[in-house]
Amino acid sequence: QVQLVESGGGLVQPGGSLRLSCAASGLRFSSFPVNWYRQAPGKERELVAAISRTGYNTNYADSVKGRFTISRDNVKNQVHLQMTSLKPEDTAVYYCNAQSGSYEYWGQGTQVTVSS
């Protein structure tokens, strides 16, 4: 059974940092590019960051460039999203997504709230 389990969310003040993790099991993790999405209340789910199978290539939404860093560890089957200089508009549920061809898997999400 494939599982993606996110962790690391929470409440943080503006300007603060959080590190999200996504732990994968039940799949050949190194074969999957991985994405982080987020969804704020009343808004569409949006792609925040993406990382290639090897971790060599990464992409970011314009809104998080320079503040967020995605990385992966194919030995531990984990992907991380380091978030710095957090803003209230970063508040959302963050989801881990692994997709390759017709195979696509989602985690349950972790809440990130940026508020003073």
C-alpha cells in the first residue's frame, strides 16, 4: 500500500520558518518526481514546488521563489520543504504529491498557519 505522510506543519509568526517533510512508503520512491501543493480556504490547490527523481532539478511558484527550498533523500524516501520568511498568505494545507505516468499519489496534508 502506497503512503505519503506529511509532517512539520503548525502555527508560526510572520517571518518565521518551518520545515515540512513527506515520508513515502510502498512505492519505488526514486522513480517519482515529487511536488508540494497547497490549498488555502476558498482557493484552488496550487503547485508550490517540484523536484525531479534525482533531486537535480527543482521548480518553484513565483510566490515562494527565494523563500522555499525543496529537497529529497532517496535513501530515506523523504522529501522536505524548507519554508522561510513566511507570510500570512502562505497559510494553507500543504500536500505532498508523487506522480509518474498514470500513477499518482497524495498525502493527507499538513496545516501551516502564519499569524501573529
